[in-house]
Amino acid sequence: MSERANASVIPFKVDDEPEEEMAEQGSPQNPAERLQLSEAVRMAEAIIFASAEPVSEKQLAARLPDGVNIAAAMADLQEIYAKRGVNLVRVGDAWAFRTAGDLAFLMSRDSVQQRKLSRAALEVLAIIAYHQPVTRAEIEDIRGVETSKGTLDTLLETEWVRMRGRRRTPGRPVTYGTTDAFLDHFALEEIRDLPGMEELKGAGLLSTRMPANFSMPVPPADPDALAEDEDALTDIDLEELGLLTPRVTDD
């Protein structure tokens, strides 16, 4: 899953009413609004710079002045950093500063080498990314082989995968999905930015001779939304799965 650049070209369009177009895009129309937006951009820059984790738009809205157009402020800040050594990138519904992609090689000496994932773990990770929400049995059905608990535990430890719910089927199996940390690591703005069939073929990750009926799964538009046949994890579920300390009750 390498970083990809968009090469599409959008032709310029002459508009007889530029002020109306600016209004539609949410751009400020008077000096006071422009000044407020400019100050909001500076404040957002400081908040994101000081945070060790990506900052969500909800967090920004809570800390910036009331009435600030968050989308416009982030678009301005992203443009400011577009050609710098550090870029502002979107991670799910959050924002973070990251080294520009073409300068990543400068950081390679200082980076901590992470444990390499096994082939099985990479296969399971790819299945979870494209098929989420997915259960362990469904993963095994797609792979055609049994998936060990250790493989899933390894992916959970990377924090790229999470337990997200339970399927409404007998046994109520746990469903798995990806996290914002997964998007951040693979430089994806959203899960739908995963490479498609042609991109995978071009990278040599798929055979050019695929069955005629073969199709790539489409990642969900909102990976955090529960599926129709999926229930959210409750405290009881978390206790059962060892993710929550059991409550102590008085006899």
C-alpha cells in the first residue's frame, strides 16, 4: 500500500460572478471574517503541532472560537504547508503534521525498526481492511486456511486493527476493523483510498490474469458505522474478551 499521487488535471473555469462562487465555497466575504479565519488557522496550527496524536475536527471545534468554519480553516492551513518539508495530512476525521513524502528518506536513520509482520498477518490485515467488519471465521473462509489467535493478537498489538462489535449470528462472533492508526501509517486519508484492482495489478500484487468474475471488495464509506447485522461491544463483552477489568460487586 504505497503512497499514491493524484495526477488528475482540473481545467480553469472563468466565472462571471466570483464573489458568489466564493460564498458557495464558504470563503469569508469581509475583512472581519477573513481576520477571524486567519486567527483560527494560527490557533489550529498550534493545537495540531503540540499534539502527539492526530487532532479530530470535533476537538478543534471545541477549542477554536464559536462560528469558525473548520473546513475552511483546515483547507487554508493545508495549503500553507503543501510545499513545505512538513505537510498537514488528514487521518480519518483528524489532522496531523507529517514529514513530506518525498523527504521521508531523511528520517530513515532515526526511525525505529518495527517488527515485520508475517505473510499470514499481512494477508489477514488486507482482508480486514477491505472486508470490514469481518469475523475470524469469515477471514478463514476468504484465506482458505485457519487463522491463529496469535496472528490476530499481533495485529491488535500494532493498533492497526480493533475489535469493533459482534455479529448477530449464533455464537455472536467478534468483528474486526481497521483504526485511524492504520490510515496514518499507510498515508491514507480514508479507508476508501485503499488501492483498487488496477493499482494492485500495476504494483505486481495481483496477477494480470484474474478470473473473469473476480471483483475487489469495496471498503465501507464509514468504517466506524455499525453494520445492520452487527452490535456494538458492551462492557460485558469487553470483560469477556479481557479488554476491561471485571467489576467487583459486594456480596
